[in-house]
Amino acid sequence: MELIRSFTQLVQALQRRGVRRRVAVVCPNDAHTEYVVQRSLREGTARFLLVTDAAHREPSVRLRAAAPDGVQVYETSTPEEAAVRAVALVRAGEADVLMKGLINTDSLLRAVLNKEEGLLPPGGVLSHLAVMQLPVYPKLLFCSDVAVIPRPTLAQFRAVVGADVSVCRRLGVGCPRVALVHCSEKVSDKFPHTLDYVRLKEDAAQGRFGEVYMDGPMDAKTACDAHSGEVKGLCSPVVGNADLLVFPNIEAGNVFYKALTLFGGADTACMLTGTTAPVVVPSRADSGDSKYYSLALACYVKEGGG
Amino acid sequence: MELIRSFTQLVQALQRRGVRRRVAVVCPNDAHTEYVVQRSLREGTARFLLVTDAAHREPSVRLRAAAPDGVQVYETSTPEEAAVRAVALVRAGEADVLMKGLINTDSLLRAVLNKEEGLLPPGGVLSHLAVMQLPVYPKLLFCSDVAVIPRPTLAQFRAVVGADVSVCRRLGVGCPRVALVHCSEKVSDKFPHTLDYVRLKEDAAQGRFGEVYMDGPMDAKTACDAHSGEVKGLCSPVVGNADLLVFPNIEAGNVFYKALTLFGGADTACMLTGTTAPVVVPSRADSGDSKYYSLALACYVKEGGG
């Protein structure tokens, strides 16, 4: 498995693999989504099933006219109906990946989370995975959860780590280095997530997550900077060399993500995990690049046939 | 009041003011503390009362020999005793600022927090203020709490905001723009701190914090990036232009601080607030510059006589 260290490399690997995943897009009615569709068609990284609502057919028709072999259009009447239809296409095996266009996230997630007709398996945990490419870090940095789960329970932490390390492996990180983030190295019942971290490390030692290195609690700098670890006298395969940062709560995850996209020159790709197929839910403030990389990530990690 | 926009300007303003604050240093036994003392003496920004323990007299004696007019040495037997003695010097008005050397933080804080003989007034709230200078932000960014209070209560939020806006004003920010950080703009009882934020904004509107702009909940990027605010249709005097970020919990604050010192090229200065005199508690992983700027900040914001 090729080790993917950058988004450029990710796109190239996707092109080389030559399997164009079929992406069901819910309401591709905005300029950003159109950009992602066009660029994916041009770069040969995906095909599209565009599911439109009645009020916004025109962009989809235009996209199909420009690339009839890469685009199919499905007409529905409302955004909610478009979401249900797109999910049904994924469930039927006609699409591999689900992507959000101009529809509010709650409406899309209602269709995804529907118990009978959705994409979350029984007992599944929906989570958010952010992948960051930083100018001063030698590899991609995986982060959860910066957007979906407010305060992970132990069961949720387990599901999140399991899903994330699977994605790491799909990107060639055979033995992911997982840092359990806190503000210090102390385990304390004042901070219940640090007690969960102890359990997660036991799980890891017993092989629950396959081959991984896992360490923590540790702060985000110690996780990514060997020098900080040395100053603190810390040494482990994770310290200074993390692949995956697991955050204790959504505010901490979100702040990390926002700080680095704004001040750290980070490029990002994000997807939802826990579902039976990758789901891409671009955020309004994401750049066009970020939305394109998100779709490339989802297509690349989709299991089967490739 | 001069508006301070960078640490270089802070040091210059301190030099121009010509009042050398008297800094009581607890156990100045390590190379980093010695560096800060020497640089402060050379640049004329402070004088020192070095409180040594019996095992480590030598560095203090050397520093006094090199600068007899800027250094006094106080001998005690143990680090704990040194902490108590240094706090007593501040209480007696013989020192203006307290600084930690090579003593563990818990021992220092025990002396600072002592009910009868410490530096925290009755009902006072000890908090941590981080000031960050970022290559891509046009002014200093103030952040609390990244290191001391795990989950601020409403009363603690009030105290923290009050202390921080005072420091902002000492640095010439007449009407600080305060962003109450969350992962979104939604107020929800699922996130109790967002309810506190509503109360804080009411407080602000009633003048509790003097002249301030206060807004939130908002995410860290919206607070510091006008474009992100525009994309979301948000507009306020705070959006994209925050002076002070108030974090909902210590993990979020700590992650922001660590992310930007590691990946954002941030220089930093930190101090404790809520005490009767500024207290500087450098962290092991701080750079020498950061420790020097921290002391300069504490000296500059110390009230009275300057």
C-alpha cells in the first residue's frame, strides 16, 4: 500500500488507480460544488450522480451537457427528497460516496441517520475525520472529532479510533501513531476522558485496533513535536510523531482545526466515518481545494473494487 | 496610552517608561531563568530579587556579581521556603512581580494561594492569560484560559474576562473585542458554556467590563478571520477582529495555544491573573524569548508607579 503524505499525492494515487468512484451529490446548486464536480471530472477522479431539487435543475443539466459520460442527473422536488434519493442510490450500490451540496447539514444528516433507510449500521457511531496537510509537518495529520460528537463516551472513542485507523491504513499508514490529546500528561478523575484514555490504551495493547502505537494523555504539541517531548522527558513512538490526534471534546478539536486552517497554512480534507459509505459534508468556510481534497479522500478510502 | 501591537514594541515601551519593576524570582537555578534575568538587566527592563534555596546559590551569586545594582540575593534553605519568602517580598511591597524559576509549579502555587500569606485576594479567581503574536494577525491576540481553570463557571468567566480586559487596556486596547469561543454560533443547553456566554454578553451590555465589544458563541476562525465571518453571513465588531479569545474549557484553550506555537509561528507571553501582583510561571517547553516576553508583559501591566 502506497504511503500517502500529501493531497497532491492522494489525487495522483487516485488517478493512477483508475477507478472512478460514483459520487451521489445532494443539491449541486452552488459554485463550490460545481467547482468540485468539474475538477473531479477534468482530473478523472470521480463520476457523479447529481440529485437536484426542482428549484435548481440548471447547474446539473449544464454539468451533464459538458460531460455526459461522467454525469447522471436525478430529479426530485425538494432538497429533503434529494437527500433521501441520494442515500437510496448509495444503499442500492449505484453510488459509492455521498456528498453534500447546497442543502443544510441537518436535512442531509436526517436522511443519512434514518434507521431503516439510512447509511449508519445498527450500533454505528457517526463521527468526523479531518485530515490536515501542514507546511511544517512531514506527513498528513488525522484529527477527530472536530465537528460531530460533543463529548465522546468510551464507546464512541473506541468507534472513532477504529474508524480513523482504518482510514489511516487505507492511506498507507500501516501502524498509525495515535495521540490521545489532553492539556497535560496527567491521568485524573477530574478529567474523565483521561480515564477513558487509559482504557483505550488497554484496548490497543490487546489488539482491538490492530497494529497501532497509542499514547496519552499528552498535549497537542508534545504529540507533534519531538523537542517538546524531550523537554518534558517523554519518549514513545507517538511523542513528536503522531499520525492521529484524538481530541477529548468538540471544542478542543474544532479549535485545533480552525487555528491551523487560519494561522498554520493547513490544507484539509474531511469526511464522516461510521457510515456504510464515506460521506462528504463540506463546511461553508472551507476553500475550494479543501472541498476537492475531501472528495478525493472519500473516493480513495472507499473499500472494494479498487 | 500607547497601543502595543508586538512584543518588540512592548519591550521598547517598557524601556521608554524607564520604571524597572522589581521581580522576585523563586529558585533562579536554571539556564532559561538566568537568560531572562541577564537579558532583562541588559535591556534595562527589570531589577531582581533572587530567592535561592541552599542547594543552588551559585547562579544567583554570579548574577549579582555581574550586576550588583540590579540584583539582590535572598537565601533560604528549600524551594518551598524560597516560594514563601518571595511571596512575602511581594506582599511587603518590596517586589512588584513574582516569577518562577526551577521549582515545581505546585509548590509555587501553594505559596501564591495560601489564604493568609498568599497573593490571591478573598474571592479572587486565579487564571492564566496567554498573549500571542502571530505572523498573519495584525495585532496581539489574548487568550484565556489555556492552562489553569478546567471548566470555568459563570463566576470564573466573569473574573477571567474582567482581568483580561484590564490587561488589554494596559496594552492600549481601549475597547477590547472579546470573542466567546465555541465550535459554532449556536446557543444550546447541550453546551452549558454557551448559556454562560449569553449571560456574559448581558453583563457586557450593562457595562460590567467597561467599554468592550463582546460576541459569541463563535468559532475561533470566525473570531479572527473576516472572510470566514462573511461566508457565514456574520458581522459584528468582534467577527474577524478579536483581541481576546475566551475558551470554554482548558483542553480547547490549550490546544489553540499549542497548535499556534508549534504550527503557526506564534511568539507568546503568559502570566497569571487574579493575583494582587502579576505572576509569571514559564512552562518547560516555552522558548527563551517567550519567557522573556512573559516577564516584560508582567512588568508592563503591573499597576502603579508607572
